[in-house]
Amino acid sequence: MDTKGKKIILGSNSPRRKELLAGLDIDFTVDTGNTFEEVYDQATPHKRIPEVLSEGKSYGFHRPLEKDEILITSDTLVLCDERVMGKPHSREEAIDMLRYLSGKGHKVITAVTVRDSGSCSTVSDTATVHFKELSDNEIEYYVDTYRPFDKAGAYGIQEWIGYIGISRIEGSYFTIMGLPVHLVYQELIRFIG
């Protein structure tokens, strides 16, 4: 992709987001300097939470953007039976989340914000993931081996639990991984002009 001299910045620590953005064959740098605290109003509709957090990360970037820079930020949320699942804070919370997801379908909503010095656009995508019934042994093995504390819903689809536990997905695999690259590409084309 020809960025026409624009400098693309990924504002994320996620190795998965870095890998996915690299798949678009664009040059970019990673800059995670940010002042944003990931909090939102409890009255926020569930579908909007990732959008609010993604935009917050964008505007919380540690410095003003130069005229030739484009910043990409993102946020992912897992929603099961209207229960919002962010990143687990402990082993027990991760195990609890996976027990709750076991044998059910849930939604994964990932928002992405693309911003330059003059404008900002936030879009989101939703995919549905279906887990088989997971045994306590499978859940505990996964949590203890992979330590999914940086992942919404306490799992990564591209890891062992995804291999053995996911029976079906509807929507973009990449949205579930944490970056709807088809939307990133579409927005970058608009911003680059």
C-alpha cells in the first residue's frame, strides 16, 4: 500500500495488532505513549464501549500529531449474554470468564480509530464465536500455560484454546484477533487520499 509519504503510527502494545497491521504491507512505527485511562460510563451501550475506548486511546496519545502522521488505535470487547468481558485481572477471573463462555456463543466487538491532525474516524466490527463445552482441566491448562491476562474474554483465538475449543465463527477472524484489518485498510485509503 502506498502511503504517499504519510507516516503511519500504531498506538498499541499488542503483538497481534502489530502482526495484523504488518499484513497490510505498509510501513509503520509503534508508539504506545498514552495518558488515557481505560474507563467508560457504565450507561454506555455495549456495542459502543470499544469505540469509546478506541477513541480515548487516540485522543490520549502523548503528543499532537504532525500533518503527515496517521494514528491507529483499537479496542476489543467480548460480550456474552450481555455480560461485558474485558481483560482478566487474575487467574481466577480468567478461569471464571472461560467457564462462562464454555458451551456458548458470544460476540467479539473490535473498534478501530484512525486519526490525523485534522480528522478522526472510528469504525467497529462484530464477529460471533462459538465454544464447545470446555472442561475445567482444559481451562486451567490454558490459563496457566498461556496466561491470557492481556486478552479480552481471557482468550486468544490464535492460541491453544482456539484450536481445541472453538467450533464455529461468524464474521472476521481478524476482528476476533483484535484488529478488523479490512476496516483499517478502508479507512487508511480514505485518509491517505
